[in-house]
Amino acid sequence: MAGANGTAHRPRSHRRPGAAAGDQGRRLVRLRSQAFILCVEYPLSAKEMVVALHGVVEPADIATEEQLCGSVAVTLSNEGLALLTTRATRKGNGACGRVGWPRLLSAPARQHHCRRCSDRKRWRRLDEPRRADGMSGDCPAGRVVRVDLDDTAARLGVPVEDVNRVHLLAGDGASAPLPAKADAPAILDRLAVRPDDAAEIMAGWPDPGSPLWTPELRWLLDRSIALVRADLGGHGWLPPGPELPRARGPAWRHLYVYAYLALVDVVTGYHRDHGVADAVSWVTLADLGRNLAIDRRMHGEGWPVMQSWLTLHTRGGVYELGRLQHHRGGTAIDLHIPESGPMTPEAVAASLDQARAFFPRHFPDERYTAFSCSSWLLDPQLQEYLPGDSNIVKFQRRFELEPYEQPEGLDADVEVQRFVFRTLTTPLDQLPRRTVLQRAIVDHLKAGRHWHWRRGRIPV
């Protein structure tokens, strides 16, 4: 994502005005052989909960909310909601005599809510209680606390669905502590964070009792860390949380940076377990500073994509080896091109050679047959404007292109502007024309033509 080419995953839609919504029917036909998991949430009354438990478990078996919800979920899956409701409203129902009203169903409104059945006000069981500052404590005793997702979302200024996603994915997973504040400047320097960005991060540091950090912000930081940590070793696209209104201050602007800092020790431990050298770890993780600098140039326009891109680094999913970033996953190593100098053929070749040795050594169970790249940089239309000996054209010639298909949810015209001009909103007439590439991009779009997002492969 941070590179000049925009080779990251496609996190959001940038459809051209007037473009068709897409032939969804044909897409579904192509997907007919795939398996899908449908997640549905049901609000159940306490009586329906008791009916679901009748004949399934004994009262003594219900010790935790997880046991309770698991038993109800099995019954709901087997019988369906309609039959459950009918049984709950039947006169003379003997279910309550057998199971009674379990302690965990004693909410004031006699309504039970959990991660499996919900009206957005959840009961969740925590392995650790919360401290007064909202972060995870060290006490091993568990307790049930209430999380009002509607209220949390309203206070954060984000859709409740985004807060719900964090709540569900993070669950009760372990978070991770931030480094000591006294150590943070040296760590930020090692992560190539510029002084102006580092000053903001330090100014918004989540000190205990800091008025900048409201309870909902502390909850989101804690659960975002847990969400990403739970997928350590993963390499899919993973937004760490909702897009926040960053103009509210440094705590809001850099919440996911603090999460990144908390996960540095976690992911470097993962690297050490796989024999990855510290030098590779830190040059990879230093992409944080690069992205913060780009975000500053883009006046915050780029951060919604960057916050998801950077979770790859803190999960051990991407590695910077020389000129290119190499992204694990599937049978192909995905290539990304960071903004770090000329993309000469020699530098590209050296990086590919490094990767050919790196992955069999450190991830011997993974088998890669190709390098792949998805980018506007592979669009053959560029050859109409660029000289044949340019680095971009030479890079293109390494790849065997796949047949072109319009990518779902991604507009190559927008992505070209993101990575060439570092803007998403500047009118074409106001874009710079200093380089051959800049002039090519603008002239192509002014002519009413469009850029294409192409995918190609190189054998390992």
C-alpha cells in the first residue's frame, strides 16, 4: 500500500460516477462452488432462552455465559427461531420448572444478550476485569461486564456495525501493553517516524488518567490490539477497527499507531521464532514512519487504507527485502513497491532473489510457485507514454499478465492518483505535470480514457 504502485488489497469502493453497479448475478454464478458462512444475530427473550435450554442441559451445567450461549445456539440451529418462539409462548410450558431462571439470565429487563443473540447491548465474559482506565488488568478472576455498543459507537462517532465487528473479532482475546513512555522516542526513531509525527504521538500518549483518552477510546485501543494479535501469523486484509474522526485530537488521530506500537514486541517475537533477523524485522516495521509521512502529505486522505495495510506488518504477513515488500499467502508471494527510491531492474532482481531464499528458510511449510503483483503499474497502456527503457516498462516485462477483469470495489483511476500524486480529491487541472509519468496519467484521464488494474505473475 505504501509504495508508488498501490499494490495493496482493495479495502473500499472507489467507483467512477455513472459506472454500473456490476453484474452481480454472473459473479454469484462463478462463486456457486464456494462455501459460505452466514452469521445471524437473534434477540431472544429470557423465556425463549430457557425453552432452548430445556432438555439440553442441567442447571448445574450452566456456569458461564459461553456455556449458556453455546447450548442455546445449538438448539436454535437445530430447531429454528419460529419453533423456539412457539414453544416459549405455549401455555403450561414445563421448561421453566426444569431449568428455572439461570443466574446469567437475571438482567433487569429479563432480556439476555450475548455475542450469539443480540440487540447490540451485550453481556460479555472477560477473563480479566478492566482497570479504572479501561485497559486489561492482571487479576485472573473473571466477571461479566456490560458493553453498550450503540452508546460506544455514538461516542466514537462511527457506525455501530464497526464497533460490533471489533467486539466480535476481538472477543476476550489478550491485548498487549504499550512500551514504556520513556522508551517510546527511541522506538519511534527506529520505526522511521519523522520528528513532527513523533511529537504528535508523544503528545497524545495514553497515560493513565489522561483527559485525552475517554473510556470508549481506551476500550477501542485495547480491543483493536487484541483483534490484530489474535491473527498473529495471518496475511489477509484486516482492518483494525473503525475509521475514526481524527480531527478530534492526537488520541483519535493516532489510536491505531498506539496499537501498532503495542504489537511491535509481539510480532518481533514471532519473527524470532521463525529465525528472521532483527535487521529485516525493523526495516519491515519502519514502514510505519513512511506511511505516516505519506498520510501527512495527503492531509489524512490515505489513512483509512493505511491503518489496515499496517496490520500485515504487526502480524508477520509482509517482509521488506531490499527494494520490494513481499506478502505471504496462498501459493504466490504478492509484491508491493514501497516509496523508497528508483525501481531499477537490478534492485528488483536482487529483492526477488532474497525472497527466493528467505521464505523456504523461515517458512518451510509454505510452498510458493510464483511472485504476483496487482497494480495499475502493470497496465500496458503506460507503454503508450513511457520510453521503452524506463524502469516501469522493464518491470512490466517481467510479468505474464492474466486476462483483464474489472476488479470489484476498486477504481484504478482513483488509485493512480493516490500513488502518483498522493491525493484523492485534487482536480485534474491542478495536478502537477513535472514528470513523464505525471503527464501521462493526467493526459490519459483528460482524454476520457481509464487506467486498468492488472495482475501478473513471475515464476519463483
